[in-house]
Amino acid sequence: MNIEKQIQTELAKLDLPDGGTLVSRDMIRALTVDNGAVRFVIEAPSPEIARHMEPLRRAAEGIVGRIPGVTSVSVALTAHGPAPAPKAPPSLKIGGHPKPQEGPTKPSGVARILAIGSGKGGVGKSTVSSNLAVALARQGRRVGLLDADIYGPSQPRMMGVSERPASPDGKTIIPLKAHGVTMMSIGLMLDPNKAVVWRGPMLMGALQQMLGQVEWGELDVLLVDLPPGTGDVQLTLCQRSEVTGAIVVSTPQDVALLDARKALDMFSTLKTPVLGLIENMSVFTCPHCGKDSHIFGHGGVAAEADKLGVPLLAALPIDLETRLAGDSGTPVAATGGPMAEAYDRLADRLVQGGMA
């Protein structure tokens, strides 16, 4: 018996679930034997049936491979007619009124939630958030970053991501990864050129979605980059989530400190512990002469921290490389150099203090 007849005989032993065999149902196509190398195609009646025939294809490879003289087997699976068009992914609506919940909650698998806030905009809160997230990841922590600045989301640009997160079922949101950080931002879900014109309930619903519907996985800490001020997002986060504590970012100038005090009072009112203050843009060192200039004043945040009895976690200089790195999508904490070391020290302080 030649080898082709042996192959047909062996394949005739493989019964189909709905009766008959591959041979009796005439499903074997393009059988060739070349110096012991066997190739053929199993042609299913329809694409739907073909999707369930992978075990039979593997069985056919195995049974033919045991025939004496066969050195290799390659079996392809195909079907009559075109496959049905793939289903479009379910649409995911962002925003809307929040759903009722019983007391504060925390995403499954997230150990700590740290809110990073400021009394006013322009103090570098988002820059601090992205770089701190990267610095913590560099220390081996499992870190998430939630950009909750609904009206002005900047983390996609700073973290160098732009693709829309997937939603396999129209409910679950798969976050993105960048620089070792799991991240999510409302800016990834909406048209970046369109303004978000939402009232309070829409903001609250969007924040609830990004906390509860995102598959954050196992995280040591989730950093939440809050919008400036003391509005609906801050209120929703602190009342509906189990926030471990808050960090307030300010520049040293008096105007910034006036608003920072309001943010501190807000966290106190909401019974959210303030873990410390960060003085950003603390000093500018001229790259040409090396002289330090205190553009926004000096020591104001340190004095405020001392007055409140909370730690001054870091005094970070104003630095051109930090701005360039953020604009390019690679936070300066990921690049090495003096500013990366400054964020490493801040991250280490939080880790050693059990805050992250």
C-alpha cells in the first residue's frame, strides 16, 4: 500500500461529531507527499463548523505523523464561503449620573489610593503625579495612575499614550501601560479636540466609571491626579472611595498658598488624611551661571507644612528638562539625571513611610 492510501485509511478512522469521517464526507483537499513531508487541507462545510474543528485538525496531524515513512505533517483548516463579518466592539458611554453604592469602595486588588491635589491650577500637580508614578514603578511598586482632571486631562500627553482603551463587553475598560505604570484618563476616551461640557453629575458618573469599571489589576498604590480646586470630582472621590490619604502640591508664592490652604481644609472636612505637602518650582538654577533664583518665593510651603504638623515631602526645582520630558511623553523620572533622582527620593520616602 502506497503512503497516500495509508494516509486515507488512517484519516478514515477519525469520526466527525455529526456522523461520517473526513474521507467519507470528502473533506480532504490538496494532499501531497514529498520525501516524507505530508501536506493537506481539511475543508469544513462552513466557517462556523471550522471554528470547532481545531481538535480534529490536531488529531489528523497526529494520526498521519505515526505512519512509517512520514517525516513531517502540515494540516491546514479552511471552510466554504466567506467568514461572517466581525462584530463591532460594544460602545462604551462615558459620563452620566453615578450609580448608587453602599458606602466608600475601592477597586478590587488596589491596596492604597493616594489623591494628589492642589488649590489652583498651574502649580505642576499633573507633572508631579506622572513623575511620582514612574518613580514608584522604578522602585518595584505596582502603580496605577488615574487622570481625574476631567476638564483638562494632560496625562495622555505626559505619559506618551494616545490609543483608546479597549472595552470587550461595553462595560469593562482595559487600561493602558506606559513606563511601568497602569494608567487611565478621560482624555483617552473622548475626542481630544472637543471640550468636556459636563455638569456635576456627569463628572461624578465618569469618575465612578474610571474607578469601578477599569480593570486595574493588583496595585500597591493608585495615584489619582485631581483637577485643581475643591469641586465635584474631589468630593466624589473622597466620599465614594476609600482614599488612603492626600498629597497637596503648591508653589511657594503667597497666591498659590492661599488656594492650597483651601484644598487642605477641604481634605480635612472630608476626613481624608493629608500625608504631606510638596513644594514645586521651589528654585531655578541658571544653566549658564549656576546661580539659584527663587522665582516664586521661598519657604512658603515648608512653613505651611510645619504649621499644620504634616511632612514637607519634597521641594522640587523648576527645570527645563522636566517640561521637555513631559511634552515628549517620557516623564523626566524615567530618564535619569538630577530630577529623576529627586523623584526617586520622593518615592522612597513614601515607600519607607508606608504611604505607597
